[in-house]
Amino acid sequence: MGEVVQMHFTTVDYVIFALLLVASAGIGLFYAFSGGRQRTTQEFLMADRSMSCLPVSLSLLATFQSAVAILGAPSEVYTFGTQYWFLGCSYFLGLLIPAHVFIPVFYRLRLSSAYEYLELRFNKTVRICGTVTFIVQMVIYMGVVLYAPALALNAVTGFDLWGAVLAMGLVCTLYTALGGLKAVIWTDVFQTVVMFAGQLAVIVVGASQAGGITEVWRKAMNGSRIAGLDLNPDPLERHTFWTLGVGGVFLMLALYGVNQAQVQRYLSARTEKEAIMSCYVVFPCQQIVLCMGCLMGLVMFARYGEDSPLDKGYVKTNDQMVLYFVMDVFKDLPGLAGLFVACLFSGALSTISSAFNSLATVTMEDLIKPHFPNMTEAKATLLSKGLALAYGLVCLAMAYLASLMGSVLQAAFSIFGMIGGPLLGLFCLGMFFPWANPIGAVVGLVSGLAMAFWIGIGNFVMRLSANSAVPSLNTTALPLFDNMTTTVMSTLVNATTAKPRPTGVEALYSLSYMWYSAHNSATVVVVGLIVSFLTAQRNQHAALSDGQERQQRSGVLQRGHGHRGEGDGERQSSDGGGGHGNKDLSALLPSDRSHRSGDCLVILF
């Protein structure tokens, strides 16, 4: 085993990286001092609902394409082959369903926070539970997604670790807190272009040095890295067509259907039609991004074959191997390595800026405004900016905590994915099952989260006790992953020798991570429906006895007040009969929404 090899940037590389930061900050300052100057919460948090389809689409894509994805997908394909490519099959339904189910509901209700829907459908307790779950999810995630690529960059190139973390964190906080959602969306557009340019440069130069794309494909075929259609239905298999193409749909729904960071972009569109079109536009863009990540992995294999830098000891982890490959390819081409680093940190910037803005929105709309309904618009806007700034500082603190986690860093990535499934289940329970009630929703969410953490932590502990040899291709293993990008950062575990199929609880722990979202969301729905059925029985008995009591009181009123009392008694009886059942959905809506939203809370097919 060789020693870790460290490569170095040139001055041109640093200049290109600095230009990315300056351009991103400049966009934020432009929107801070132009237009409405972010003087209202509507402009700061929702971009005045004035965005067109194209920037919304590219912003959706940029949020999906984090630095974890840029490093993870090539590493996955290099190690295990192109089976991961079939994840693209899930994009169709994963975007079609949000476009025609979730977006119409959220848009017609004119919400700012997706979790406001939960109060309209259930009650305030369910809304707060959903909001707090989302905040925990994003706070854990955003520090890790900033720290992880900086750590890999530092290990391979000697790039100053905390200099990179602070520069990215502070610049992102600056343009998010000053420029609001408009700045976030337009910087996402700029950063998407940089991401495409960086990855394309690696593919073109790397393929050229390997002898052309035909030679790359030939070497990949000879090395068994081109995977066919694996129709094995076993849910314990790490990657098959079913885990990727079907399980991936639920991952996509958790991301593009109910995640506040994405929902906020839909709601910023000028019209519902443009919001729906943004899903259609992002679909081919996602396919291109997936193809580019897979092609990078194949070019890596064409360059190194089975004799990887990881095996030689030049690097310590798979994500470092991708950076080593980039530096190796661009070692005689000053500036291009800097372009890829700009690409890498564009992914980080676009993701954490979305986190800051969405966290500020849900905190303001779900936790603060309901308690201070008379707050002036100026104070609300100032407080929203303060929240974005505060979450930026929390992100830096979380990055520091991530540096102390060590091996627990993997678990932090997994936690993000574990929480997305139960939140999806909660929204599905409300939208598709009219008889679901608030008690069922809360118990279902808690059950889904408990199931998610039980399986996730059980898998993590099981892997720690297993041998740390490289798995055979397509062997079940839970990798580093995040639900925001649905992209793999592979953890090399399990022995290469064949193992007996796990049974009992071990089989549950060995469930392919691609099924996590489906399994956990199904848990929420099933438990929620059972509890709703049981509590509905009790509520009906309570409503019946209450109605009888009111009828007795109305009889007294009838004897004392004649016909007027009889009319009052009828209205009281009517009120009593509905007081303990499921809520009248139109009554839940604020008066300014009831005329256009009565049919939006529950979707009946």
C-alpha cells in the first residue's frame, strides 16, 4: 500500500474558485438592492410568486444535485457498475406525480409552508410535528453537506479545510439573508451552469486521455461495469431494477413532492401551469445529470481499471478517489481543476442555500406567525432575514460538529434519508385518505420515524460489526446517502465471499436503502389508518352521547321558548353530531381561502 498522495492547486484554480464566490455574493447583493428590496415576507420568502418556469426548474435541479451527488455517483459506478443508471426510470413517476397531485394542492391553497397544509387538513399539533421533524432533518443535513466535500478536497489537494467551509458558509449566508428566495433561485441557475461545465470538462478531457469514448465503453464492458437489466425482486438486493426504478419513485416523491425546499420553488412560480411545467423541464435535465455522473465513473474505470487509487492507498475513501481522478486528469491543464472545485462547491452552495431559505420560511410561518398574528410586515421581514442569518451560523456550527463525528458522519447522512419517508407518508395520509384523523396522523408519524431509525441504526450497527472488505458487485450495503439528492456515496462493507441470506430482524436491517422511503411512508399510512379507525369509533360514541345531552337541553329550551327554542335545539344537535368526527374541511380554511380551496385538502380518485 502506498502513502496518501496530495496534489496541489495552481493560482489560476484559486482564482476560478474565488470568482464563483464573488459571483454568487454579487447576485445576492443585486436582489437585495433592486426591485422591492426584500421589504416584504412575500418577496423575501416567496420571490413575490413571480418566477418563470426555467429558473424554477434549474433551481429544482441544483437542489437535487448536491456536492455529495457530484462525488458519489461516479464513485458508485466505478465500484459497482452502471446498475445505478436505472435510477433514471424512477424520475418519470417521481416528477409526474408531484406535478399533477402535490403541486395543485399546495398552489391552490396559496401556502407559504407545505406544513400549513397539515393544520388545514388535521390540526395545529400535526403541523408542528411535521415542521419540527423537517427542521431536525435539515439542520443535521446542511452542516454535513458543507463539511464532507471540504474534507475530501483537503485530503486530496491540501486545500485549507476551514477556509473552504467558512468561505462557502458565510457567502451562502450573505446572499440568502440579503437577497431572499430570488437570490437563491438565480444563484442556483448560475451554479447549475458551473456544475454542468465542470463535469463535462472532466468527461471530455478524461475520455480523450483514455483513447476516446468508444475505448472507455470497451474497457468498461471488459471490466464487467456495464450492467444489464436485473429483475431480481429480492428487496435485500442493493441495486436492481425494482429497487431503483420503483423504490426510487418514493425517494423522488419525498424530495419533489413534499420537501419544503422544493415546494417553496413551486409556490414561487407565477402560475400553477408554470409550476407544473417546471417538473417537466427538470426531468430531461436530471437524466443528463445522471448520465454525466455515470460517464465520469466509466471514464475513471477506463483510466485506472481494477487498480484504483483507493487500493493503492493514494486516498482513503471513495469520494476522495473522485477528486484524485479529477486532479490527475487536469494536472497539466491549469484552471480546469479549479473549475471542477467550483462545480463541486456550487452543488454545496445550492443545497445549503435552499436549506437556509426553507428553514427560515417554516420557522416564520409555522412557529412564529401563528403566535404573533398582529406582527407588522416590516418586523416579519426583518425577523425572516434574521432567521436565515441564524440558520447560516447554525450550519457552520453543524459543520464543526460533523468534524468531531468521525465514523458517525455516515449515520448523519442516513438520518436525512430516514426522515424523508415518514414525512411523505404523513402528507399522503392527509391527501388520499379522507377518514384519517389527527390522532392517527401523529401516531403514524411517530411510528414511521421509530421504524426508520430502528432499521437505519440497526443496519449501521450491523455493518460496524461486519468485516470491512469490498463487496461483490450489487451486494446489499447501506451507503452514505441523502434524500435531498437521492444519490449514493458508497460504503464498502460486507465480505466478498457469499453469505447466507439474512433472516428475521437481520433481513429487515439488510433491506436495500432504496426501499427505505417506501417502507417508512407505508408504515405511517398503515398505522395512521388503523389508529384513525380505532379512535373514530370512540369519537362516534362520544359524539352520540354529547348529541343526546344536547337534545335533552334543547327539549328544555323548547318547553321554555316555543318555536325559537326548537330551532336553536336543532342547530345545537346538528353541531353536536359533527363536533367529534373528522373536521369539516372547508371550515378549517381561513376565510380568504375557502372559496378556492375547499376541494384541495383531500384528493378523491
